[in-house]
Amino acid sequence: MTRTLGELAALVGGEASGDAALEVTGVAPLEEAGPSQVSFFSNKKYRAAFEASRAGAVIVEPDAAVPAGRAVLRVANAYLAFARISTLFHPPAAAVPELAPQAVVHRSAVVDPSAQLMPLCSVGPGASVGPRTILHPGVHLGEGVRVGADCVLHANVVVRERCVVGDRVILQPGCVIGADGFGYALDLAGEGRGPRHYKVPQVGHVVIEDDVEIGANSCVDRATLGITRVCRGAKIDNLVQIAHNVVVGPLCILASQVGISGSTKLGMGVVAWGQAGLIGHLTIGDRANIAAQAGLARDLEPGERVAGSPATSDVRWARNAAVYDRLTDMRRELRELKKQVERLEQEKKP
Amino acid sequence: MTRTLGELAALVGGEASGDAALEVTGVAPLEEAGPSQVSFFSNKKYRAAFEASRAGAVIVEPDAAVPAGRAVLRVANAYLAFARISTLFHPPAAAVPELAPQAVVHRSAVVDPSAQLMPLCSVGPGASVGPRTILHPGVHLGEGVRVGADCVLHANVVVRERCVVGDRVILQPGCVIGADGFGYALDLAGEGRGPRHYKVPQVGHVVIEDDVEIGANSCVDRATLGITRVCRGAKIDNLVQIAHNVVVGPLCILASQVGISGSTKLGMGVVAWGQAGLIGHLTIGDRANIAAQAGLARDLEPGERVAGSPATSDVRWARNAAVYDRLTDMRRELRELKKQVERLEQEKKP
Amino acid sequence: MTRTLGELAALVGGEASGDAALEVTGVAPLEEAGPSQVSFFSNKKYRAAFEASRAGAVIVEPDAAVPAGRAVLRVANAYLAFARISTLFHPPAAAVPELAPQAVVHRSAVVDPSAQLMPLCSVGPGASVGPRTILHPGVHLGEGVRVGADCVLHANVVVRERCVVGDRVILQPGCVIGADGFGYALDLAGEGRGPRHYKVPQVGHVVIEDDVEIGANSCVDRATLGITRVCRGAKIDNLVQIAHNVVVGPLCILASQVGISGSTKLGMGVVAWGQAGLIGHLTIGDRANIAAQAGLARDLEPGERVAGSPATSDVRWARNAAVYDRLTDMRRELRELKKQVERLEQEKKP
């Protein structure tokens, strides 16, 4: 497939500075792109690569400084334009209707004939799989699970009993939906055999709404009672922990290794960066932003931005962190000042 | 199944304030419970939901403030009572003896006839599976693995060669028992081909004792030599790392994303909260408590409570954290004080 | 198999203080070793166990203090010597050529006849598996994947489409190679249906070079464009996140739960300890050392050593942390000093 540079510019509402008739065959990184490929430049760290690139054209923001002779495609929200052009050249694989003989589908399950069930996946009793959904090898759907249309469940994804997955959901390999939440009641007597942790039944389930993507080996636990919910359009990275009864609001972004403890509710568009941790039972307002490695133990207002552990305003955190880095100096100054004051006190004595 | 409210109160040794003859059909969250269901209230954050609940009765602590007309079941350790009542209505699924034709059992393996082996699980040479144990799809037991009675190994659990799993153990999906520990010796010569990390054979194994539960995608590595051990009744959440030769004592609680480095020994009932990290070769006393995101690099006495990274007493940590949040102010005060003292020094000069 | 103590000493270039003719049957931990086994001592924490050990001989560093009568094998780099002797007694399992009837190999895939494909693994269209490579149950190789010679892919490993794995690579159970990187462009208009996160196609792949080992449930994401690369001889522990377009240099060591964000490049022999996190687009010099739980947001020079979050020099960090632990005292001193100065000011007034 090829598109002219002019066609690509029209597609994304941008303006091509180079040869509009250039036949473009694909997208490539700045360092690797050839004269028939388009590339993308935004992060200033990569200016040298941008200037040296052999790309046929480079997608840039409207105000980008461009060296003479470099063909560019100028467009507002260049990253989105790049994503759309890349999608044009790399459309997601469509389901090839298939029920592999080595797939195991319970006789009471309902699988849409347009779905693609690859070898070695399994669909439990009463479960259902919607149109054009792809189950890769090693995917296991428990009893009564419902998966909607146009989903991709990559290899070794597990969805436990009764959980619900919407439409256009992507689950990366090894991700686990519906494991038991972590709940025990301390039972000191233990029926006469000494203390034990008595398991609290985790009999709720998980709802993954439409257009959600969840990363490799991430976990969304089922509710103790009721529902753990990941709302429409939320995107979750790898190795993230979502505990029981959490609500991840629409359009949230959770980066890798984030952990959200039980019953915490995230509003719409909340962003949490890598390795941030939230305790349980919090309410996080819409569009709140939680920095990497933050440790959050209080509710957040809409739009609040926090960092650090314990988390505080990100501005305050940055100031404190700068002072912290001079803490040893500060103690030295304090000690010198003490001596000075002592001297002053001595001297005033008759 | 139904039980009267009076029967439930008797079961847990509590006292029902409402109609003892009420027919109870199940448990539900405060917001969703109807007049034939019981619910649970303890966390003050949910008082409004408690007061508005339509539940037939609500399980509460003996000293809970209860609005007029709200039927409750008062009981010491309300959470345990709730767990027991919930278990009554939601007993764990019993094994349905089965050896699915799509399960692969080595001819030298020994599987109890009462066990349930679902499709697409495998049992390696010389491995054994005890009575009433359930292996979900995608569970793989390596050579010589022994799994006891009444266990549930959820989908895609891996237990590598020679590891031992006791009775009544629950392994959530994707959990890995017996991966190689992380051990290499730096070999600068590398047989003449330059430096390399020479793999130290990890030839020990893992013992998971009775009544342990381990969360989704958690990892317990096999010992270099000897045994990595998770002792009876310990409970481990999702995405936790237990390195080689660690001992997790009886009744320990390890929350999600905790990491325990090699050869560290936890005593009985140690609790580590989310994302805490422990370096290797430590000895942690019974009932020690390690806060979320703590970074622990020293031994702990029994009952010691720590927080922060590097971890210190949790009381001290809380005080320091409060001061830290005012660090910028503190520096300003220090600077002003310096100026003041300089002025004093100036003035005293004749 | 047995070897004399003298033979073992010769093998590792060490010197045996005990009976060189002693028949050694294996290696064991200090506490468990019997008179025909050798053990290993280096960490001073275990001196008591060393002194009490019944081992036939103990491998020690040349300068180790040894109690009278304790037979030792003295050798430079005792840990490496131990590793080599342990490998002698525990050679890695060799592949037993096998294509299990329950394995699923696409007709267009190429599997070397010396490879071992255990039951319930799958090899996708156009994929290839090299000589003597072992695929455990539940391993799934996507379309066009290439795996080299002498690799071990443990149970439930996933390698997604087009990724490349070199020779002598070990992938522990549940590890995921080639999941989509985490990239979305905010699309406020969303084709008239409101804001959405538009998925940026992740159409690059992953290259795992020779002699790499990756731990259980770790994730290496495919590049957006181009390649995510783990270079020869790097060793990665469990539950580690390697984001899209990262380069992990040769001989790097990444401990458990480390997270490396997109496009960060690690040089040769970089070491990152447990739970450390690196933001994206960094350049980390050769042999840099990043402490456990560090949060790194800047480039590092070769050999630089950092700790803390935000990360600073590890020496500075240790000093600051010591002061931090006395922060409350420091504030008290500051307040007292203020009062003292105020008194001085008062007194000087006539």
C-alpha cells in the first residue's frame, strides 16, 4: 500500500512542505526511515536524529523549527497525526473466523461464528465470545464469562468466572481478570486450632468496559461483593495491580507497576505514573495526576497534582526535594549558627 | 438457601436487633442489599451508605452507633462474622472429579481419582496431585511436583520441578512457583571470551505449606540450594516477589507488589504493605509491621513497626515526614535567622 | 557422580586444605551439608553456620579466617568457583528431542528436529525454533517468531509475533516478550464522540540477544517502531518492566520489580536494584549503579552511583538520609535557636 504525502496531509488535516506527490510506503523511526517513509519528531532530545534523518517527510508540530530542505508534514497534535498515519499502514489484524480443533469450548458456551479461537484456548461453561473477537493460545475464560465484540485477548490471558469484558477491549499477554481480592479476617480462635486468617469470600466480579486496554501480566481482582470496574477507554500498562472493588474511571491512564488498593475510586481521566501506589478507600477527582513512585494516602480534588511519598502537591514536592538534596549543608549551617549564638550569649555576660 | 437472621446471629455468636425470623437469602454491599440480604458496616467512611442501606440487617461491631430503626447484627469481630456468613452463602466450589481428555498427565504421575483436572492442564513425570484438588486450564506441574489435598490451582499457574505444595493451598492465576532464583557470579575471564555473568545453578526447591494463598502473577523462586519456604497460613497478594531461600513465616501477610530479596527470613505474622521492599539476608521478628513503600535494610525485632525508605520507626517516620513537608519553610527560617544573627554580631561591634 | 576434592580444586584453580582424596558427591548449604558434600561461605552473617557445618569442605575466599580443623577449598572468586562446581554436579537439563502430540506447530513453522516441544505449547505460522531448544508446556510463539539454539523457554512464556530470541537464552515461566508498548495520543475530538486515547500502533518488535536470562512474569514490550533490545549476557529478574524502545546493554543486571520507561538506553554492565524506576528517554552510562527503590529522572555518566527518589549520588543520599532521620530534632533546634536570638534582640534594647 502507498499513499501520497498530500493524501496523508489531507487525512490528518495538516500541511506538507515537501513534494505532495511523494509516494509514501510506510512509517519508520528517524534513524531508519528512507526516502519513501515518513517519520515523527517532537521530543527535542532527538533533534540531531531529526536533522540527519533520510525520511521522505517528518511529521512535526506547527511551530517546530525545521532546517532548510527538510520536508515536513506540519500538523496540530503531531503525535495523534503520526498515530493515525501509522494505523493506516499497520491496521490491527482482523479476526479470521476459526475454531481451532485444539481449542476447548464447553458445550454450553456461545461463541460467535466470526470469532477466532486459536489452538489451546478454552471457553468455560455458559461463557460467551462476541463477533470478531480473537482469543490467542492459552487464553482461558471461566464459567459464565462474557467477552464482547472486536476484542483481542492475547496469549495466556485469564478471565475468571462471571467477569464481563466489553467491546474493542485489548488484553495483553498474561493479564489476569477476576482473581480473588486479598481479604482475610483475623480469627484468633481458629476453631480451637489457633490463629488463622479466615478467607473473606470474593464473590463479586469484574467489569471491563468498552475500549479499555490492559497490559501484560497486570491484575484486576474481583470484588468482595459487587463489582471492580475499569471504565470505558481507560488504558492500563503492564504489571499493574487493581485491587477488589476499585473503580478506574473513564479515560484513566495507569502506567506500569502502579498499585491501587481496595475500594479506591478514580474519577475520569486520572493519570498515575510508574510505580505509584494508592492506599484503599480513597476518592480521586477527575484529571488528578499522581507522579511516579508517589505514595498516596488521601483523597484528591479534581485536577490536583501530587508527588512524593507521602504524596503532597507536586510543586511543593519539587521544592522540598531540592532542599532535601542540601539537607546535610543545612544541618551544618544550623550547627554553625548555634555556635555563633552561643558566643553572642557568652559575650553579653559582664 | 436461606437462613433466618436469628440462625445467622447464633452461628457467629452475635445478637440480632431486628426480626430474628427474617429469611436471609444472601449478602450484599450496603448500596445494593435488599430487605432479604445482610450487609456489613465497619469503616466510618461508609456511614452514609450504612444509614441509607435497604439491607434486611447489617453486621456491625458491638459499639457501633446505629440509627433508630436500622436492624443490625451486633457481634465482636464483625468482619470475621461477615466472612463466615458470606462463606455460608458462597461455599468454595468443591472439586468435581474429572480428568479432562485435553489434560496431559504423564504416565508416571499419580493423580487422586477425586481430583479435578480441567482441559489443557499438564502434570509432569513423577508428579502427584492429592484428593479433591482442582487444576484449572493452563496449570502446569513440572517433574516430581507434589500438590496436596483440597488445593485450587487457578488457570495458568506454574509449579516447576520438585516443588511441594501442601493442603488447602490456593494459587491465583498466573502465579509461578519455583522459577530459578536470581544468582550469577561475575566471571571476568569468561573462558577467554570476555566478562560474563556465570549462572549459579538454582537446584533447591520451594515448599508451600498448608493453608497458604498466593496471588495472581506472584513469584516464589526456588532456592539456590535447600528450600524457599512459605509457611502455613501465610497470605500473599498479587505481583509479589519472593526470592530464593526466603522464609515467609506462618500467618504472614504480604500485600501486593511487595518484594523480598534472597535469604531474608520473616518470622510469624509479619505484615508488609503494598510495594514494600526488603533487602536480602535480613531477619524479621514475629509480628513486625512494614509500611507501604518502605525500603528495609536492617533486621527487625519482634513487633517492630517501620516505615519510609530507608525504613525507620513508623512514629519517627510520621514526624519526619510532617517536617519534610515544611522543609522549604524551614530553610527560609534558617536563612532569616542567619541574617538576624549577623546583624547582632555587627551591632555589638563598637 | 563423584569428584575428589583435589579434582574440584584443580577445576577452579584453588587449593584444598583438607584431604584431597575425599570423594565429593555434591554441594549443599552450610547447615545441611554432610561429610561428602562441599559448601560455600562468604557472607559474614553466616559465620556461625560456617563454623558448625559438617561439610566435607567449604569453598572460601583466599583471605577467609578459618577455624582449626575446618577443611576448606581456598580460591579467588569463591562464588564463581562454587557456581562452577555446582554446575558440575547439576548440569542444566539437555533437550530430549520431542514433538509432543499435544503441542501445536503451524505447518509453516520450522522446528529443529533436536528441539524439545512439550505438550500444550504452540508455534505460530512462519515461526522457527533452533537446535536443542526446549519449549515447556504453555509456551506460545506468535507468527514469525525466531528462537535460536540451546534456549529454555519455561512454562507459559509468551513471545509475540516477529520477536527474535538468540542462543542460550533462558526465559523463566510467565515472562512476556513483545506485548504492545504503552502509547496513546490524546484525541479530544474522537471523531465527534468525545475524547479518547488513540492507540499508537506498536509495530516494532523485540530482540533478545544471546546468553540473556529473563525472570518469571517479567515483560519486555515491543517497540513502537524499530526494536526494543536486550543485549547479550544481560540478566533480568522477576516482575521487571522493560518498556518500548528501551535498550538494555550487554551484561546489565536488573533486579526484581525494576521498571524502565520507554526509549531509555542502558549502557554496558548497568546494575539496577530492586524496585528502582527510570523515566523515559534517558541515557545511562556503562557500569552505572542504581540503588533499590531509586527514582531516576536524569542521564547518568559511566560508573555513576545513585540512590533515592529523586535519585542523587549514593554518598550524598546516605548523608541526607541520616540527617533526614533527625529532621524532627533539627526543627526543634531551629525553633530554640530562634527564641534565643529573639531574646538577644530584646536584651540589647535599652
